[in-house]
Amino acid sequence: MAVYMVERDLTGLTMDQLAGAQKAAIETSQRFTAEGKPVRYIRSTFVPGDSRCMCLFESDSQGLVKDVNETAGLPFNGIVEALDLTP
């Protein structure tokens, strides 16, 4: 499976709304996986000063990652393949 980074502009979101968005990403990914469309939410990094958020997902398809985010109602600016270099 490949890793995809979803880039978001979350200007104006409160911390509670940010937590809700993360929960929606996790739950929607789990639902897709249960339906036979494997997508795994890995983690998010939020930059408060810029209101930017980068979320990592693992999937065989960039299209599935897009579908998860659209189904969850989460805004995004782009989705690109990425390398997760966590030690």
C-alpha cells in the first residue's frame, strides 16, 4: 500500500472542530475498510499559525483516499503520494 498526504486549509476551525474532523477521517476510513475498500488513517499534523493540516492515509488508491475525505465532508486542497519517514 502507498501513503498519501491530504493537504488542508482549516482557517477558522476551532480545536473541537479539528478533533471532530479527525474523528470523521478515522471513522470513515474504518467504514470503507469494512466495506472491502481498504484505507487506513495514519495521523495528522496541524500548523496553527498557518491553519494548515497534513493528514496521512494508507491505501492502494489515491481515489479511495479522495472518496474517504469527500464522504467524511472534509475540505482538502490536494492529495499527493508521500513517504512516511517515521523511525
